[in-house]
Amino acid sequence: MRKRLSVLVPGAGLLLIAAGTAVFAQFQSGSYGSTKTNSLAQTISPQLSQDGNFSVASFPSFATELAEGEGRAETQSFCAMCHSTRYITMQPPLPAPTWDAEVNKMIKTFGAPIPDAAAKKIISYLQDHYTPENRKH
Ligand code: HEC
């Protein structure tokens, strides 16, 4: 009797794992295509496919509208090398010295290869458009 139990139990365990995997696989299936590429709020496709297949669309990227002005081009090219320029617009309005420190942190701490002249322009640009005094959107 004892021997029989020890044979049965591992078998039952395996069955449970198999059932669990099948259920999990169902959740993974479906379409991952994006319908609202400009929005962070992505809706999940309501249709889950019945088979184990799913397709993946291109990764949505969020276009950031930076304020018009002197230094915008430098900001757009140098500050989008490692992350999106959304990192700028998603901050609350920051005081001018904070933008100076932020740009220097990107260069000194994270190794952003930004020439001095461009860094100066970027700092002025951010201070002209993204502080509590002048930020419009
Ligand atoms: C060499 C890569 C690199 C470049 C170029 C770069 N950053 Fe960053 N940035 C980072 C990393 C790494 C973080 C922190 C990690 C994270 O949150 O993803 C970060 C985070 C930020 C943040 C969020 C706040 C913080 O301090 O963590 C802001 C704002 C930001 N960067 C602005 C800028 C601006 C403005 C520029 C252009 C001057 C720039 N970044 C260029 C690497 C870079």
C-alpha cells in the first residue's frame, strides 16, 4: 500500500503541472498589435485566439512633441540616444538649476557623449521651455 502511493503521487503532480501550463499558455495567446500607438493607455485585444499562436506587432514608440525653440534640434538628437525625449516631457516643470544638473548627470554619470557647446544649448533650451515659469504643455 505504501509503495503504491509513492508511485501515484509524483504522477499526479506531473498532471497538475501539465494542466497549469495549458491554462497559462491560453493567457499568452492572442493579438498583441497596438491600435493606439500614440497613447500610453493600450487596450487589450478582446479576442483571444483559440490556438496557441499569437502575433506581435512592432513595438509602439511614442512621438514626443518638444517645444519649438533654439536648441530643440540638439535636444532631439542628443537626448534621444538612450531613451525617448519623453523623459523630458514627463517630468514636472523643473527649476532652471535642476535642468542644468540633469543634463550634467546624463553626461558625467551616464556617459552621454554630448559636446560642451551642445550641452550648453540644451540646458538653455530646457530652462527656456520646461521650468515652472515658462512651461506651456
Ligand atoms: C548615455 C545615455 C543617456 C543619454 C544620451 C541621455 N540620458 Fe537621460 N537617462 C539615462 C539613464 C540611464 C537614465 C536613468 C535610467 C532610467 O530611468 O531609465 C536617464 C534618465 C533621465 C531622466 C529622468 C530623471 C533621472 O534623472 O533619472 C531625464 C529627465 C533625462 N534622463 C533627461 C535627459 C536629457 C535632457 C538628455 C540630453 C541632454 C539625456 N537624458 C540624455 C541615460 C541617458
